[in-house]
Amino acid sequence: VGEPCEPPEEFDRERFWRRFNEAAVTVAREATTLTMVSRLPLPSPQETQGICEQVHAAIQAISAVYYALPKDQDNKAAALLMLTKSVDFVKDAHEEMEQAVEECDPYSGLLHDSAEDCSDSLGGEDEVLGFLSSQDVHWSEEDQELIAPCLALVRASKACLKKIRILVAEKGKKDQVAHLDDIVDISEEISPSVDDLALSIYPPVCHLTVRINSAKLVSVLRKALEVTE
């Protein structure tokens, strides 16, 4: 970890945000890949190492963009950078949830593809899938009643982060270090809370866990808005 450097030439705001957005897209993509492969059946140690290395490289790339900021742009621009990253993460989570609901397939064919990969060593796809019951890979009617409110809550999370980002862009001052730090700190809790909620709606669903994660996310959103205002 270093300090933002003072570039020898004038700060190019458009170039900075273009580079940051490109890096944020890469981070979001690698994080999504890591989330998807963390479910059963788990990848091999070699595959896991490769995926983690890609995530690490993406994080290093976005960090390099941050450290290219001149010091006089640091506080406010860094806050906007982190907020944009959080918006992208929540957007990806929402799109994944919507896709799973639209296809009525929580795992979007991943289980089938993985079963084919393992079929040679385990005696066939039927044997692989036989370890998992219908309850493990499909939503019950009771499960589906929870999904719409969860999707709405994730949409609200995305809207909340966008609102916070707009407020910081329009009214934030770069010398308000403590306030900007507080905004970033609470906003960074939104994306992990969304991830917890999104993962908890995948079969087999524990309704209590879904409700706990929903309540946690609502609490974080309220606190984020209070801190921002």
C-alpha cells in the first residue's frame, strides 16, 4: 500500500474515470466468477488458485488507478471511486438474481456442466446428480414467495448507493475527510450484505437466514442514508 502520487502533468479526470470504470468491471467480473464457483461441486485446488490469482490481479489493477490520483483530488475522488465499485457489485448481484428467477433455474446450468465434467471419474452424470435432492437445487413454492421481496430490496440497495454517490459528487467537499470516510465505510457494508442475502435465497433455502439477512441489509441501508444526510 502506498500513497497517491503527484503526477507531473495536469490531472485528466475523464481518463481517470475511464480507467477506473474498466478496472471496476474487471473486479466485478472476477468477483462474480469466484462467487459462482464457490458452490457445489467445488473446483479443484489448481482451479481455485487460478481464480484467486485473477481476483488478486483485478484488485491490484483498481488499486493502481487509485494511487494515480493527485493528492488534491484524493479524498472526494477516492470516495466516489469506492461508491462506484459498490454500485457495480450490487448491480451484478441483482442481475444474477433476476436471471436465476427468470430461468427458474437457481444455478443457471452450472450444476449440469459440472456434473458432465465429473462424470468420467464418478461413473456418470446421474450418479453425480444423485447426491443432490430436488430440494437442494430447486425452489419450493414457499421459497418463491420470498424471492420478490428480496429482489426489491436489492434494487433498493442499488438505488441507495447511486443516490449516495450523486450526493457526494454534488455536495461533497474534499476537505471533509472524516465525513467522506464515514460515508465510504458504511456504504462498503452494503455490497457484502447484498451478497449474503443473494446467496441465502439459493436452494436449499433457510427462511430464517433469508429474513435475518434481509433485516441486516435494511439496517445498513438506513444507516448509510443517515450518515450521508
